[in-house]
Amino acid sequence: MRLSRSARLVAAAAATAMALTACGSGGDSGSGSDQVTLSVSLFGNFGYQELYKQYEKDHPNIKIQERTADYNAHHRDLATHLATNAGAADIEAVDTGFIAQMREVGNQFTDLGTERASEYLPWKWQASLTKDGKQIGYGTDVGGLAICYRRDLFQQAGLPADRDQVSAAWASGWDKYIALGEQFTKKAPKGTAFFDGGGALYNAVIGQAPVGFYNTDNSIVVSSNPEVRKAWDLVVQAIQANLSAKLIESSPEWNNGFAKGQFATIACPAWMMAKIKDQSKAFSGKWDVAAVPGGGGNWGGSYLTVPKQGKHVEEAKKLAAWLTAPDQQAKVFTTQGLLPSIPALYDKPEIGALKDPFFNNAPIGKIFTTAAKELKPQYQGPRAGDIQTTIRDGLVRVEQGKQSSEQSWTQTVSDVERLAK
């Protein structure tokens, strides 16, 4: 029997999955029949812990259990759960890079309706709509782009540390960012590179291109889009200039890199601030936020979905709607820095005027709401997240000296082409 395109997408993702996570969707809690446990599966810190407490207080019959995994494992596991129709949480987070893949199998998700369409950035709402108009995910946040940097490390290397001066130094583009990095390395503190790793830097650079990995007809254009190769060459240039700490985002080594001060800058969509705070507590006030080289661009942002296989679909829909409602998105931004995908919030004083003492009182509200207003979204096709990982792996091979740039690029293109089959 010939599988449909949607089925083949899920099957392909499932084939590469590690294993089912140990726990399935929530079961009953307590002795009362009206008690419900809702499981929420996330990757990284979505800033929901205090919100869970509030929701449980207001809904005494609900208990919420959060489970988290790293980015790639989370999405591989979700693909497996959908393919096997077992093991998914009541609420599953999906990154922007994977929402098109999930949209292709939209019949496995609960339709969340169209009532909230007017609240959202139009492109954010459209990205999680199936071809037949069903909404499979409530948008949580959007990325936007900036550069977070360690003021103290810049000062030790003899560079200006004021955020306006730093922003101006690389305002014209990534070549100036690399040039500043080369200055940094001449007097850098021992054991400190200029940025964390090639994969993360690449995501920021390609996030500024009008077209990334896909055309709007879902054809993969990695080998034919000059912007994809241009971003690759730029990151390789930075790697070969010894500016990279050679760390893979969200790995244990990357987490330790924050604590040990192994890099001075990091490509910083709004959601990255929560990760920096989690892993870099000892350096509060020493981090700062500058404008991204060249301006504009987006990296990431997520959705909350409700798989049909869950045991408590109606309760899960209500919780997902509440967690992504305007008031809760505002709270998550003011406490964790995840930028709302509801534009009506951007002009509220508590959002637009927000400063963060962890980041040296940087005006993060102004920086990221301005970025969101100017953001021109890049189309994301069904395997965008997998392609992003494949390109990262290719850059890792270059960083580790296992392949030359040309050798790794050739293998990366071949690996991407296999994803399309």
C-alpha cells in the first residue's frame, strides 16, 4: 500500500526517533472521579511553573505534570507518539521549525477553532492552520533577534561594553560581527571564545533571509537558494577565525559553557533570555542585550497543541487556551522574557517599557517588541526543523575538524535531499 505524503512524513520522523518517553498522557489523580491530571510536554523553559500553580488553585480538580526534553528528542518523540497513536502528552509544545510537519498530519490534533484568530500576529496564526482550515496550535511566543553578550568579558578584552556602542559596531552586518570577534580574541580571557557554536549562529543568520530552506510550494531549496550557502560560508569563516566555542545548543556542554564563561556572545531571540538566566545565574547583571547585526530576522517561537489521543482533550484545550491567553503571555514575558505573539500587548507600558536587571537593565521590551513589529516571517516547510539540525551537524563536523567546509557542505546537501524523500 502506498502511504500518503502526511503518513510518510510521520513515519520518517518516527524511524529516527529514540524511544517512547516513559510516561504517557495523564491519568486520574486522587480518589475522586472528577480529579484529572494533565501532562504538558515541553522543550526548555516556557516559564509556566507559577502559572500552573495559579491554574490548579482556580481549578481544584486539575493537577498539572510538566515533562521536558531537549529540542530534538522532544520533536522526535512526538512524531513517534503520533505514528504509534500512543504516549503523547495531553498538551504538546511544537517549535516553529516543526509546526509545518505537524500541520501535515493535522487530523491527529484537536481542532482549536478560529475564535482567537484576531488576537494573533497574522503570520503566526496562519502557520499552524491546516489546508482545510483547522487550527492545531495556539501560538505561545515569537523569536525576534538580538545579540546577548557578556559586558565584563568585553571589557577584559579591551572592547567597548556599552550596548549602544556594541550595536553600532556591527550594525551594518555579520562581517562586522566577525571583525569585532577577531579583535576580542586578541585579548580574550583564557578559555573564552567569541560565540557559543556554529549551529546557533547559523540559525540567526539564515533567519534574516527572505527565503530559507523552503519555497512556499513546500519544495526544499537548500542547494539552490544562495542565501543558505551564503550563511554557511559566513559561519565557516567565523569558525576558521577561531571564534567558536564549538558547543551545541542545549547540550550539557553548552549549559556548562554559560557557567564557565566559555563564550562572550550568543545569538539571542527573546526566548534565549530564559535559557541564559537558567544556566548563568552567577553572572546576573554582567549580561547585556545589543541589536542584531544587519537588523531584523526571526529564530524560533512555539505553539501548544492538543493531540487527539490524549485522555483529557477538553480539559487540555482549556488549559492550552489559558496558558496562551494575553494575560498569561504578558506574565511570561515580564518574568522570563518570552516575547508574546499577541501584538496588542506590545504597546502596553509593562511590556514595551520593560527592563531586565539580569541583563544590566537592558530595555528588552523596546528591543524585542520593535523586532517583532518589523519581523518579516520566513516560510517554514514540513521538515524545516530536521533541516536545521542537519545543517547544524554539518557545521559541527567542520568545527571538530572532521571535514573541510566543502566536504561537509556536500554531505549536508545529500542528507537534506534524503529528508525530502
